[in-house]
Amino acid sequence: MNVLTSMVPRSGLRVLVTGGASGIGLTISRAFVEAGARVHVCDVDAGAIAALDSVIKGTHADVSDLAGVKRVFEDVQANLGGLDVLINNAGISGPTGAVEDIDVAHWEQTVSINLNSHFYFVQQAVPLLREGMDGGSIVFISSVAGRLGYAFRTPYSSTKWALVGLAKSLAIELGPDNIRVNAVQPGIVEGPRMERVIAASAAQAGISHDEMRQRYLEKISLRRMVTQEEVAASVLFLCSPAGSAISGQAISVCGNVETL
């Protein structure tokens, strides 16, 4: 095997990316397309779906709704004729606040989108992945908050830890079917979503946005945020021949976030 060429996913892979019409999901989707994959995405943002590149097919769906998830897979079957890779990326930031102040409805919403939806998609995807000639790959987009405690972000952190447990358990269960399962844990990723998180954390702490941003950077060994492209590159590696022996792992792409 040529090591350099093996680091690119094989051309023609059939890929589904949840939450794939914007942010990290869109960057991952475009990276797969550049590698020669056929990509289908789903997203709750109808406008983002409408604005997709013509080579990326999309379904407008609420990932926390099982009926909507089943509709996504109907479209996947119609557009791709099967599935080789599932990237479970959909998620929300959830509420910021002390545990006694968090609205139960906000907790349940975070669990529904950040955890339950991932289960729904895996349950629908596994029969299709088993039918593939070369096995399949599932990647959960967790977070560095899935390996560290995160005060005042309890719903978010709890669901991201749960995704690691789901990945490790499924890796054991699905390994005999040659289906690999991993989790990628992005750290502080540049972009509007992170700026919103910083703003919420700043308001919680009663300090300026700039001061809170600097506090985040001081907790990263490399003293910088990571990019969406760096996260996408790790996902592609896990789904490439070079990553064929990697399963059951939680891989942080974070510049080494030391604490949150």
C-alpha cells in the first residue's frame, strides 16, 4: 500500500453527513467531495440546504425527529443507492448556566439533538453499511468537552461524553462486520458558533468578550483555535485506507486543550 495515496478516502464513497449544510459539517462535506466521494447531507436549516453546492444533495430534516431521520434515509437510498460512511455531526451548543438554573426543556432539547439523533442515524445506517463491499465507517463529532469537565455547560458536555461511549461500544459490536466506529473531538474551533459560545460564557462570568476569548486561548497548549479544515482532515483520514485499523478511538483535534 502506498502510504501517501492511502491517506485519501477511495473515490466513489457514499457519505451521509448530518448537520452537513453549514459550519464544520459543510467543511467535512466539501472535503469528501474533493476526495471524489458522493455526499448527501441533512440539516434543519432549509436555507442552508437550498444554498448547497450542486454536487451535494440535501434533505431538510430535524434530526431529533425519527420520522424525519427515516425520510433522510429514503433520500440517501434514492440519491446514493447505499451508504459507506456516516458522519454524525449534528449538534447544538445547549444552554449556559448553573445546573440549578438550567431549564429542563433546554436539557431535554440538548440530549435529543446531541445524543438521541446520533442513535437514530446509526440504527438506520448500520444495515446499509453492512451491505457495502469494503465494510463501513462511522464517525461521531464529539468535542474536547467529551474528555474534560465543562462547568456551566453541563448538558453539552454530558452529551459529548456520551458520544464517546456510544462510539466505543459500537466499535466492539460492529467490528466483526468490518464497520469501524470512532469519535473526533474538536477543541475550540474558529467561527461564528464559537464566538457565540464565548459571548455566552462572558455574560455568565460578567466579563468582556475579548477577555473571555483570551481565557479560552490560554487553556490551549498551542495558544490558538483549530480550523474547520483541520477537523475535516482528521475525519477524512479515519475514513481512508490509512485509517483502516483505527476503531473505538476518541481523537482530539484541539491543539491540546488543557482544561475548560
